[in-house]
Amino acid sequence: MFRKVIAVDYDGTITKENAFPRVGEVKDGAIETLLEMQERYSIALWTCRSGRTLKQALDYLKSLGFVPDYVNGQPFTTGSPKMVAHTYIDDAAFPYIAAEPDFWIKYEEELMNL
């Protein structure tokens, strides 16, 4: 069965602030909502992090119980470096709602019905 791909940024979206190169602290409700979303969708971590800082972020998320389905990639092969997803969640995207501290709690219902 085909699952929608949801691309989620790390710094400032899953975390409370952009703490790069540190891992930062996750926003309230982020892990719980991502795990619930993962029951319906494929979650792709979409981040500028690479190498050591990416590994640290992935290890941190794993320690909290969340492992993304894809990391800076997705199941669609297009020949382009652009990630193909059905929805993008990012703190630096219009209308910047993912930057809100309570984003994951406030928009949980909408996120479950993308």
C-alpha cells in the first residue's frame, strides 16, 4: 500500500530552537505526534544536517523512541536532488507555524489528517 511521505525538518521544527550544531531539546508533543503520524504516513527527516551532526540528531531521536522512515531522502526516484513529499513541515516555511513552541500539540489533529 502506498503511504504519503511527510518531510519534517529537525532544527526549530522538531526541536524548540535551532541549536545547531547541538541536538537541542524537542518541542512538547513532537515525538508523540510523529509516532502517531508514522502509523499513517512515511516520515522523512528533512534537514541540512550531515555527517556527525546528523548522526547525533538521529541518535537523540532514537533515544526518545522515534526513528524516521527516511533521512534526507524518500522512496521516489526522480533523478533530482529535490525531496519529493506530499507535505513539508518546516519552521522556515510560510506561514511559519512549525516555529511555534506548541506546534506539535496545537496542530496534532490537522497533522493526523494531511
